Amino acid sequence: MREYDTNEYDVIVVGAGHAGSEAALASARMGLNTLVVTIGLDMVAFMPCNPSVGGPAKGIVVREIDALGGQMGRNIDATYIQMRMLNTGKGPAVRALRAQADKNKYHDEMKRTIEDTPNLTLRQAIVDELIVEDGVCKGVVTNTGARYHAKSVVLTTGTAARGRIFIGELNYSAGPNNTIPAVKLSENLEKLGFKLRRFKTGTPPRVNKNTIDFSKTEEEPGDETPRHFSYETSDADYLRDQISCWMTYTNPVTHDIINENLERSPMYSGQIVGVGPRYCPSIETKVERFADKDRHQIFLEPEGRNTDEYYVGDFSTSMPEEIQLKMLHSVAGLEHAEMMRPGYAIEYDVIDPWQLTHTLETKNIKNLFAAGQMNGTSGYEEAAGQGLIAGINAALRAQGKEGFTLGRDEAYIGVLIDDLVTKGTEEPYRLLTSRAEYRLILRHDNADLRLTPYGHELGLISDERYQKFEEKKREIEAAKKKLASITIHPTDEVQEYLENIGEDKLSAGLKADVLLRRPRVKIDDIEKITGETISDDRYVKEQVEINIKYAGYIKKEKIRIDRLHRQEAKKIPADIDYNAIEGLATEARQKFEKIHPETLAQAERISGVNPADLAILSVYIQNGRYSKVKK
């Protein structure tokens, strides 16, 4: 194959899935001449698995992407068919938005956005290798021999890297949804010294809507109250004509079919060697792992407004096709379901993420960044969040500027990336609310307050949007001051009102903000009691209410964050020789040499590092005469 040189770019993004789309758009919007190369133009931001966006923790990531100036929130707001806020009966730290997407429209909208974005070129090609000179990535080579040069490169190959699909005894080389796999790029990465491992994920069968008996299932409608992922979406644009999802269950008959055919599942026959996701297991894994349960939830989710395909959620399987059909027909409502596509498992290559820095640049090849499932994560949202950060940093590197990172106290995206580069992952990583130690700070409702200034500084948030954001901040402060200035007296009307909402009566006059701390009292109640308008903006009210009600807990988290910042300020020299430090436990020494933590705070988060190791390392650095690694 003869190679030939083509145009030069500032940034090249390999892959146009959810990570690649965000990376390419961020780079182009920052003014960099950007090329995004994808195996198939029909797979831009495609949803090969669940046609939805958001959910616990993930929904907050989408809000963070939007607050930074990314696209995912705007894209789903333009293409959803159902929107629901989850965990509304719980505290604000775990509330999260979830939307059912019109799968094809989501892809079309993202592709159109990429095509219409200045500085951005979309091209179909397969990248076979990287152009690396003196440890610096300078471009890519495609299967047709085209050589594209750039100042920085972002890899977002998803599950296409040496992808292999499994359906029972059948297996073949393919990317998601039977697309062409990327084989040579993995081989090239190994030659460049990267440690790869095999992961596995899967998808369930799709069934024909017209063959589902919905009378035997439970309806899951969308919310009537306007909900949005993007801060730019108006309440007036909220979709009223939403499409319901439906819920049903497996049963002992389903489980018997699965157990009787386990040896035909490639996960149990030994065909699949890749590690699957713990928090999104196949139905056969759930039945085998939770043998004491006589049923498991199944969600029937529409894939779009103009298709009859329904996604059988939580029913991921790689069983033979005829067994999948028997399994489906054993489920209430699916007795006569017509299977339009069988489920499958897909095995693929990932980069061990400890080979990355917090900017998502690879440690052994400069100017090369990686994002998405190739870093060992699962989920569109985790991929998009990484893609945005990688794209930002690739653009900054191309401009010769310092990198951009987010802390664990600033964003779920920061938690995600820190977990990956500090702890690595032995299985497809899924972001959970429990992974964030400062989750009362990292809420769905305040992503703009946390991150919009960063987006504006990076050039991803317009001046007009930033001015609206500043106005919202002023309104929040004004509402707080107004509540603190109003005294509510124990009149008969007030006492009766409090009694009606289940609150104790007042024994004396009370400031409105103090009364608002009571569990059942809302700002709307304060307005009714006093006749005062605290704010006309429900989002401002939400912010004020949460901050007042949870003030004590928020204060405690901020104290812990201050300690984190002090530890983060203690930098570890990049060239430190850990073998020269006496007293370190062997495991700690090995982990430090492998991960090369940048700060004492990061070193503290490494599994296997105990307080004594951290104290020894801290004293060694403070002495100022540390030994350097010999080159």
C-alpha cells in the first residue's frame, strides 16, 4: 500500500461515537482546525445499546458536559421521546434526569451539528496506525494509505478495537451493530508499548412493538413538569407528546430456560475471555449470580418515534438466537413477541487507564489523548464526558497552553477521570453516585454554578450565555437576602397553614430562611404565607431552597474539600526515584512506580497505599533532596 500525505490539522480525533463527537466539537469550537475520522458516517453518535441518556450519576455528567459547553445535553433535548427525573423522593444529591432518545434522530442531529460546525471536517476512514516520532504523536495513517498530520491526536475507538461479536456458538470479527472493526490500530498501540486488555459488553434483543401485549406490563410515563439537560433549553420547548416505556419481569420459567442452556452461552463455554461489566450484567449472569431471586425487572423501551423496534432493557444476552426467542416468549407481555434483532456480546480492546494523566494524555506518547470506552469505561455519558476533556486538552496542547483538569470536588467527570488514572479498572467502569465523596456538592441542579466559568474561559460558552448565568447568580443571592429579611409571625393564618402541611406551629416570630430549613416547608409556602414573591424563576428557587435546607451538610463537605485542596497542593516531582525511599511498603512502591501520582492527594487514593506509606513519602518530599530516577 502506497502512503500519501494529505492536509495538516491542529487536532485529529479518531472515532465519532459519543466521546469522539464531543472531542471534535470542543476542539473546533475552541478555534482549532479539526479532523474527525470515523469508520462509518452512519455511526456518528450512534446508540448500539440502550437508546437513552442519563440516569443516576450519568445524568449529572450530561449536565456537566452542557455547563462546560459540550453538546450531549443539547442533542438529547432536541431528540428525546420521554424525559423523567429519577429519585425525586430522595435528597438532591441523588436526583438525576433520564431521557429516552429517538435513536436515529439523536445520530442525525449530532452528525448535522458536526457537519455545520466551522473548523471541523468529518471523514470516513479506518485508522490503522499512528505517526509517532521521538515519542510524540504527529498524526495518523488510514487503511487507504492517507497520512493526516496534526499537533495532537485523540483516540476514541469505542468497542471497535479488535471487536468480536458472540451469539451462542457463533462468533465473528465486527464492531458494534455489525460494523467494520478496527484491527491494525490495536496492533500498532501494542508495538508502541501500550498495555491493552480485553473487556466485554453486550446488548439485548429488539422486538416488534406490534407483537407486545402491553396489557400485561406496567406503564412508565414521562414527567409532566418541564425537564431539560441543557441550561439553554426553554421550558416552552418541553415535549408534551411523550412515549411511555413499559416494565415487565422474568419468572422461574425464564430462569429454567437460561439454566438449562448455560453451557451454550459463550461467557460460560469459555469462548469469551474479556471481563464484563459488574453493574450491567447479562440476564444469564443475573440468573446465575442471584439464584435466590425468582424474577428480574425488564424494561421495554421504544427506540424512536418512527420505528416499531423496542429495546428489551436489562435483558442483555449472548445466548443462541433460538434460546433468546424462548427466553423472550416466557416473559409476561412477550409471549408472542417477534424478535427483530438478536442480542449479542462484544469483546474489544481497551487501554489500561493508569497509562494516562488527568488531562487524558498518554504518559508514554506525548500529544496523544484517549477517551471513552477505550479507556475502560461503559456508557455513553462517561464516554462523552471524557471526550470533552480530551478534546479540550488536545486543543490546548496544539496551542501550546497548559492542560485543563477537573477535581473530584468539582465534577462527576473529575471523579470519573481520577478513578481511572489513579485506580485503573479491572472491568468496564460505570459511574455511580456512591463513587463521589462530595456528592452533595456535585448535584444535578448546580452543574452550571460549578462549571460554566470554566466553559466560558475555554471559549466554549458564549458571552451571551455567560451573562445570563451571571444574572442567575445575582438572582440567587437576592432571593437569599430577601428570605433572611422577612420575619414570619405566628398569626392564626400562619399556624393553620403550617398545621395543614404537617409542620409544628411557631412559638415566636421566625425569619423566613430559618423556617425554610424545616423539611416540609418550600419557598412556594413562604410566598403563600407572606404574599411576597421570592423569585419568578423556579430554578433560582430550587438553588436557594437546597442551599438553605442542607447548609449544615454542605458546610461539612466544604471542610473536607479544603483538606483535599491542601493535599492536592503538595506536588510529587515527576522524576522521583521511589526505590530510593526507605521504609515504603513493597506494594506502595510498586503502585507509585506504575501510576506516578502527581500529588499526595492522588497518592492517598491509590488502593494498597496505607497512611504510613503516605507519611514517609510526604516527609521525603518535604526534605527537598529527593533522588531522581536515573535515565
